[in-house]
Amino acid sequence: MRTIKLVLSVILLVLVITAGVQNIEPLRGEHITLQLDLFFWKWQTAPIPLGFVAPICFLAGVLLMGAYDLVNTGRIKKQLKGAEKELGALRAQTGYDAPESMDSYADEPFDEEGEPPVSDESLPK
């Protein structure tokens, strides 16, 4: 599955680069001026080629989303540590000693759906 994703990603990257190279001419001729006009302050850039502004905006988006992802990952790790701490406290409180592997449960009887079998003794008569 990883190989398929990698191949599809490379194909998509080649298509995007090809489209960008084939359509670069309109971007070379266009120039834009960025400006900020506040009540007490005005700021304006010199004319900038549009072909320069577009990649800068893309990189700014990549950096912003990377920062968001770092913050989100940190939050999730903090939640996981709290849950592990709570689980450890509950295990200590109940005296639960977790087995090293699930092999110890192999001899317990379960049916095909994973449910324990129903014995006739536990059913009301």
C-alpha cells in the first residue's frame, strides 16, 4: 500500500510540475503591488512579479499548517500521557497485572463472534 501511495504521489507531483512549467508565461508578465492602508499609516511594496508571490504564499501556507500540526500533535501527546497516567492509577487501584501478551487468553472459550458461550445454568427457568 505504501508503494502505491508513493507512486501516485510521484505521478501527481510530475503532473503539477509539468502544468506549472507549461503555464509560467502568464505569471512572468504580471506584477502586483501589495499595500496596507490604515488610518494613521500607509505601506506599499514595489511592484512584485506574480510568479514570485505565488510560491511565497504557498510556502507561507506550508509553514502555517506545519506549525498547526506541531501544536495539535503536542496536544494529543499531552492527552495520551494523561490517559496513560490515569490507566496506571486505575491498574494500581484494582491490582490488575497486565499480561505480557494476549497469548494467555488463547485458552478461554469464545464462539465465532467473539462472545463467551451462554451456559444453561445461568439462564432463568
